[in-house]
Amino acid sequence: MSERHQRAADSADRTGFERYRYRLWTGVLRAEPVLRAIQALKRRERLLTAVQAGLGIAWMAVFLLAPLAYILALSFWQRGAGGVVVQEFALANYQSILLEDVQLLGWQIGNVYLLILWQSLKFGFLTTVTTLLLGYVPGYFLGRTQSKYRSLLLLLVVLPFWVPLIIRYYAWILVMGNEGMVTTILGWVGVESGGFLYTEVAVVTGLVQVLLPFMILPIYNSVAKIDDEFVESAKTMGATPLRAFYEVTLPLSLPGISAGSILVFILAVGSFMAPALLGGPANSMVANLISQTFGESFDWPLASAMAIVYLVVLFTLITVFNRFVGLEEVFGE
Amino acid sequence: MDDALDGTGGNSDGDHTTSTDSSSRGRLSRRRVIGASGAAIAGLAGCLDGSSSGDGTETSDGSDDTSESAGTTTTTSSSGGQEMADTLKFYSWGGSTQEALTEHLIEPFEDEYGVTVEQSSFSSQDKMLANVRSSPDGSYDVIMPSLSGSYNAVKQGLVEPIRLDNVDTWSNLLPAFQEYNSAASGDDHYVAPLYYGTVGMVYNSDEVSGSPPFSWQETWKDQYSGALTLEGFAFVRVFTTALSLGMDPNVMEGDTGSYEKGIEKVYDAMAEQHEYVTKYWTSGQEQTTLYSNDTAVLGDGWSGRILALQEDGYDNLHYTIPEEGAFGWADTFAIAKGSERRYTAEKFLQYAYRPEVQESLSPTLGYPPATQATSSDIEALPDFDPSGGERLKFQNQQFKEEHQDDWNSTFEKIKLGQY
């Protein structure tokens, strides 16, 4: 057989196969049960929604709720010799993290977990306030500006996400370290300092830099939605620009502020890398303590109890916040 | 230096631990055998094995071949017999350690035995153990716990005993390591030490005057306030502090007469020293950063990291073992639970203990080998111990297990200024 013949036979084979596959698929798709199922789904919108949402819910159930349930169970078990988990129900873990070294009457709290949890909430609060102060103006500007560079500026806000977190924190080590930029510049003005690395300032600075976009973007979003006419009519009725901002723009941008604050607060309180890399000995946060209990001490039950308490505290705080602000409003319309 | 490695081993033979010795051994060998074969008869044999040798605690001098071979016969059937597998799943430290192992151990081993070694790596001992614990049996063949992690690994049943009969080169191991039995696992050996080192003193000669031998007391001088960095694990802190107070760190009594009073003295000293500490490091990367950018000029560290910094041109950084001695550590190979390639893993250990392998591997790693292999390069390493490991001070892992809850929480309090 010549080469040409060979090739012709090959292509004939291929088209034959293609045709077969095509026929098979149309056959399957046009089969009565398949058609009927598609039609049924199309007709019943609620079922369709359930299927679509179900995928997400199933994902959460398998990868979030199930591990959480396991952690909850683990938190009531005990650590045996060498870090073995002993499946014996007891409240000892909760007792040790909540009640040990706590004297309520004199308000003396020497409990490491509570102190570190308190410290985490404090860092979370400081970070939230700072990002709000620093983030409102850029968010407001981006929301109001008619500049043709707006998309470019928005891109700049999210640009830091392209650099891995750990590299950004390491950069801060260089900036704030002994011979870093901050010390050098302060030295020029005649201020002697050993740098701010390994202090509370360093932790909050690092967190603010990393979490700022989470504040700017929701504020931008809600400011952009404010109808210009509201502000204009306030001004027409004699309000100064400052008063128009205070009475119209600010209240209308509140959902953005709340959303940003909640995002930043949750992410900051649970931060692990910032205190580990930028913090000093006294600046541990709850994630560091949990990781240390889990790893170094190999006490999985105690670490689980710590995680559960942390979760409950955070959940309570957000619920209280919700009472005042109304989260449905924030994340809804 | 009198509290050498064999001293530590002697501790675990002490009167008060004998009973726990035998009971834990019985439990372990039972679990091992059941886990490996599931056969009731084998389980019974395991019980008998454990209890019959339980009263003979004095066998920790290395003459344990008889019961080891008994272990061999009960477990061989489940582990694929005495033949080489095609692959070996190897889980080691990452970074420069992994590079050195690949070049000097894994590639030559693959060439000689025709086995493909599939590598994965970890950056923290704790995460590695957690990973092995939560993975299905047989996910790994050879893992790399440190001596201090091996206690937990054994207690949690994460490792299989090594059948010394299959490791012809076992006798190359330094006697101190042959005797060391961190988990008091009786006659069973679960870890094969590969190299050792210390947590010694690091100093910047631009800022620290004087020359070795230094005392650990140097790290309590207020002139280094804000420029001191120390390893951030409570068990290393209490150990080193006890050394500097002239106490035996595995008894922690000194002249106080009791552990409670002794440890209080140690905590007091730690709290005093804490005032000068700028940062407690927990990784090699962290200590490198701290010393190289002058944030710290004095503290402790690992010789291999300082050696690497010296090679990068930091001539002012030095590593020394203070006169009181230093915390000794070793990284080891162990066979992961449920490994189906135990025999191949054992041949891998056998290969690793060859003198020529150690002679090329050890200088690249920067740490002296746990075997008797030696060369001028090895002798030049900062941690090299001419006495064959006798000088090294290891932590008694049972002692640590007993007290580390308290050590951890007190150290946290010290760090928070609440002690």
C-alpha cells in the first residue's frame, strides 16, 4: 500500500470515529430520560436553585462543618502520654483555658490563654481602627472620582495581593529592622531608635498594610453607589460640603464601613504570620498559641478547646455588632 | 560534661521508671504486632514477647539481638518479605538538608539498588509528625524525626521498629547512639540517628569581647539587652538555663533538694534573662536573619546555620559550645507506620551508615555523623565531638514529657510578663 493510501485510510478511520462519537452523544442527550430530567429542572426553578446552592453547601459541609465537628469532639477528649488522644469525655481542657489562674474578685488574670486572646482582640481592634482611618479617604476618592484612571487606581489597591504574604512581612522586617529604612530616616532627623521590629507597633503596622485593601474596597463600593443627587440637594439646601458629607455621604457609606471593619477585624484577630514574624516575645496572638499547643506540645484536645472558645468569642462579638449595625443591610442591598 | 548521653540512658533505667518501662513496652509491642499483621496469634506472641523481656530491663546495653529477631519473625509476613521494592517514599527536612541528602545519599542509593526514591519535605518537626499521624498507613516509608520528636512518634505508634538484622552497618553507629533509647521502648529500636548537633552559643565578635570558652552566664549580661536572641522552645530554655545554673538538666534539682525548688530557680533565671531578649527564634531561617542583620549579637543557634553565614562572608559571627555544655540534638531516620517497604527502608538505613556515604554527606550538611565515620572535614565541624558522643547532653524525653506542660505555660507567662 502506498503512503497516500495509508493516509487516506487513516483519515477515513478518524472521521468514522468522530461520526460515531457524535452519534453516541446526541443519542445520549436526546434520550427520553435525559431530556425529561432537563425539562423537569428547567420547569422547577426552586429545584434548580437547590442543586446549584447544594454544591456550595455540600462543599462547606464536607470541608468546613465536618472538621469543625471533629474539633468540637476532640476538645472534650484528653491528651495521653506522648501526645496520644484519649477518647475520654471531660471538661478539663475548657477548665484549664478558662478558669486556671483566674481570680475574679481581685481581677487578677494570669491565665495565658485569656491574656493572649485579649491581646488578639486588642490588636484586631487597633488594626481595624487604623485601616478605617487610612482606608476611608482612598475608598471615598475612588467611589466619587470621575477620573479615567479609576480602574488603574483600583488595580493598585489590589496589587499587593500579587506578592505572597510571607514576602510582604519579610519586607517589613527589612524596613523596620535595626538598620532598616525607618531607623535610618529617623536617624537623619536626629531621633535615635533601635527600630520598631519585634514590638506591638510592628505587628499592627504589618497587619494594617496587609489588610488595608479589605477596608478600601467595601468603602469604595458603597460610596460609588451613593446617588450624586442626594449630595447635590443637600448642598442646594445650604449645607456646606463638610456638612453634606457628614449628614449624607457618611451615613450612606456606613454599610461599607461595617463590612470592611468586620472583614479586617476577623482577619486581624486570627492572624498568625504577623505576630510570628514581626512581633516580639510578648506579642503572641491566639493563632500562635493554638499552633504551638497543637504542634510543640502535641496536645490536640487542648488546642481544639482553644479554637472552639476563640470561635465562640468571635461569633459572639460579631452577633453583638450585628445587633447594632444590622449585617443583612451591610451584605444585602 | 559528666552528664553524657549514657547518663541519660541510665536515668531511664532508674528504679522509679522501671515499671513504666516494662508496661509501655508491653503495650507498644502489642500495638505494633496487631497493627502490622492483625493476627491474633501474632498478638499473643507480642504480649509474651513484651512481658517476658519486661523484667530484664538491664538489656539496654545493646545486647538485645535475641528479642529483636523474635520481632522479625512475627512481622515479616506483613511487610512484603525480604525483597527490595521498586520505590521508597521518603519524607525529610527540606532546604539545604534535602539538597545534601539528595546528592550524597539518595542518588547514589538509587544508582546502586535500582530503587526510585520519591521525596517530599517538611519545614517543621511538629507538622511532619501531625502529617504522618493523619495520613493513612503506608503513606510514607522513611521519615525524619529528631530525637526529641521520636518519643512522641513512638508513643503515638507512628513508627515501626527497625529490624537490626537487616541493617548490617548498625554497628557503625557511635556507641552513645546505640544505647540511647529516647522512648524507653525496651529492646526495640525505632530511630536510626543520622547526624547530631548542639544548640550552642552564637556571638558577634564585633560586639562581644573575649574569646571562648564562654559561659552561658554571658547571656544574662545586661549589656546585650535588646540584642539577645534565644531558641523559643520551652524545653530548650529550661535545659540550657539549668546547665548555666550548674544543674543536671534531667533532674533539675541542683543543690535545692527537690525538683519543685530547682525548677523555680530555673524559671526565675529565665524571667530575668527574658528582659534582655529581643526575639525568641523558632526556625533556622529566623536565627539567620537575626544574626546577619545585627538585630542580635549574642544568643544561641545551630552550628550549621552559622557555618553557612560564615561562608557567605559573615566573618564576625561565631559558634561555640559553652563550658557548661549545650543542648544536644540529633536527626534520625525512622520507618513510618504501616510501611509496605520496610525491608527496602532498612536497606536504605544500611546504605546511609556506610562510612563513605557519611564522609561525603556530613560536611555538606554541616553536622557531624552519628556513626564512627570520620575525616579531616568532619573533625573540623563546630559540633564534632572527639569523644564519640560522650560529651553530648541529651534531654531525657520521659522527663520532658512529664513536665513540659508546666514548662510551656510558665514560659508563656514569662513572655507575657506575668511570671
